[in-house]
Amino acid sequence: MTTTTKIFLTGVTGYIGGTFLSQLLLHPSVKTFGITVLVRSAEKAQLLKALNVIPVIGSVSDTKLLTEQVAEADVVFNFVNCDDLDAARAILDGMKMYYQRTGVPASLIHTSGTGTLSEYAKGMHGSEEVYSDLDIPHIESLPPTAPHRHVDLAIVDADKQGYAKTYIVIPCTVYGEPAGVLVDNGIQNVYSVQVPSLIKASIARKQAGVVGLGKNVWNNVHVQDLAILYVVLLDHVLGLASHNEFQHGRSGYYFAENGEHELLDVSKGLGVVLNDLGIGSAEPQTFTPEEATHPLFGSRDYNLEILGTNTRCRADRSKAIGWKPSRGTDALLASVRREVQALLPA
């Protein structure tokens, strides 16, 4: 008799979570999975149900519901706001209930971000500091006040207590066009944050912009390559793959990157595309301090000053366990034209 692995996901209508769910539905073992997702929209719940996914209508702010759903899952994927400590605690409470019932720790694969590594540079300089996901003492040197770190530390502590096995995926600049059944059915968001924010701000001011001199450095990863990293981790969790660098808890950090770029390179590419469309000159111009912090040019709690930070890392552990991203910085720069065409006002 085949055992069903119960998998619970948050954030599946989002850019990263939706792309991963499309990959999960193609998994060779998908018939042995019972997939439950948390979704706010009743309309999207029906669309997901048609994909043989069990939708639960609600949001992560409903912590009681979130805890109850997690308590039934063998594997949990969290794709929501990586600064939401209340949601993280609700997830961990559910995992504690699962452990108390079964005596076995469930697995949590949580999405953080390389903003946790950020050095405030205002685009004026690069950095020689590069973090490896194999160098745990270096990661642990990050202050608890670093972005996302308070949630990451709570998750690692749950693993230390023994009631959960935790894995933290840390993507950088995520870009590219997602693909899959959730895109085809209009279920998920198809845009990232960083590059679209730069494009929207530049269109609004009618001139390609850059933060400071654009000399700061970020890594990048294509969203479809990123989705495969979650599949690789799941395969290891389920025992379908193995490697001695597959670790959880204190050592369970997995950077997601496949190249790096200076912000200026993206801004220059954007300048050429906009100039071809009759918008501004090809050479990017520095955002004023007012523009860089103006809500019009950001999204939610995000502003363009973040684009001027340095965050450099190497996905050594992720690649050691079998993740093989295929798209690099050239693909990021090539994606700018498509993003502009998609974001231009009708």
C-alpha cells in the first residue's frame, strides 16, 4: 500500500510559490502526494481544485487556521512574507502539534531572502564580503536585527528543539518569466519585485534610473531555476536523493543564485530599451533621494534604496546537493526588454 505524503503550501498564488507548485504537480511521485494549499481567493481556490490540489480558503493572518493545517502535514513549504514572525510562529506551533501526535518531526522548507546579508551602500560601491551557505559561522555572524533574521532564527530554534526539521532557502534577485499550469490558468502572479520596481520607477519619471552610481552588487536567479531548488530539497527530504551536504537546522541554509550583477548593468539595459521606445536617454540617471524613498517608486514596504545595497553569496551547498541552475546573468539582462513591454501602461 502506497503511503501518501501530505504537503502543505502557503503563497502559491505568488511569483515563487506558484512556479514551484507547477513543478510539484509534474513530480514523478505526485500521485503519492496529498497537496493542500492556503489561498485567499474563492475563485482561485476553484481553479486549484481542478488541478487536484486541496484548497483551504484563508490567509496566514488567520493563525489558528494556519496552525491547524500545518499540524496535518508531513512537509510544509512557506512562500509568504519572510518578515511575518506571527505566521512563522503559527506554522511552528502546527509542527509542534504534529510532533506531539506522531513523535516524528515534520519538515519545513521556508523562503527567506538575501536581504538578510545586505550592506547599505546607496549604490556607491561594491563589497568583497561573500557568504557561502557552507560557511555557517559566517552566516551566524549576522546580527539578529538584519532583515528577515528574526524569522530565520525562530525557525532554526525549532529544529534545535527537535520538533521540526527546517530548511531555509535564501533567494537573491529573482527574475524571469514563470511557466507552468498556474500561469496558464491565471492563478499566480507573474512578476518579481526588484527589477519591475526599477522599471516602474523609470517609466514614471520618463528616464531610466539607477541608485547612486550603481556600483553595488547583487546575485541573481531565474524563477524557474529557483523552483527546481525546492524540488531538489523535497527529494532529499523524502529520501529520493541523498548527499552529505544536505543538512537541516543550524546548517540548513540554501542560497539560490547563479551569477551576479552590478545594478548599473541592469539600469543601462533598461535605458537602451526605454530609449528605443522613445522614453528618455539611453544613459541612466541617478534617482534623487526623494525618488529613491518615494512610495510611488516602491511596493508595500519596499523602496528603491534597497536596490542600492550589496548582497553577495554563493550557493555552494545548494549546488553540492544536485541543484543545477541553467540561466545566468546574461538571462537577467535579456529579460529587461520583456519586463518593460509587460509593464508599460496600455
